[in-house]
Amino acid sequence: MKEGMEAWQSWIGTIAAQGKLISTKPVVWEGTLVRHKTMEAKPAILDGLMVTGYLLCEVASDQEVQEWSKSCPILHSPDGFTEIREIAPFEL
């Protein structure tokens, strides 16, 4: 686990050194799944995939974040994956 954390710190540090890191945090496994008529104390797992953390960055292009993603330590796990999403603007 120590080696894994060192890999994460190095990877995130590279992004932070560029002044592009806004926030990063892990998320806990436990959660509450809320549906229309029910609420269950369990995490939502869709198709066997679960988000375990996030990284919020400011980038110049989609290509920039795609290149970062290729070197993400989670990809060392056979089932590891990254997902890139843009923050949607929300105005009232």
C-alpha cells in the first residue's frame, strides 16, 4: 500500500506542480443509495464499477487531461479505470 500511495502522490504532484490541481480526495466505500421510493445504506455500484476518489483540475484542453489519465496509477490494477468529465455550468 505504501508503494501505491507513493505512486499516487508522485502522479498528483506532477499535476499540482503545473498549477492545474484544484482538489483531490478519496471517497469512502460506504454510502447511501437514494432512489425514488427507497433509501439503502450501501454504495451505488453500476456494472461492477465504483468511484473511489476524484481529481478536480483546470486544463487547457481535453487532450491534456487525457494524457494525464494514461499515466494514472489506478491503471496498474487490472480492473482500474479513469473517467474524464467536464464540470457543467449551472446558473439560475
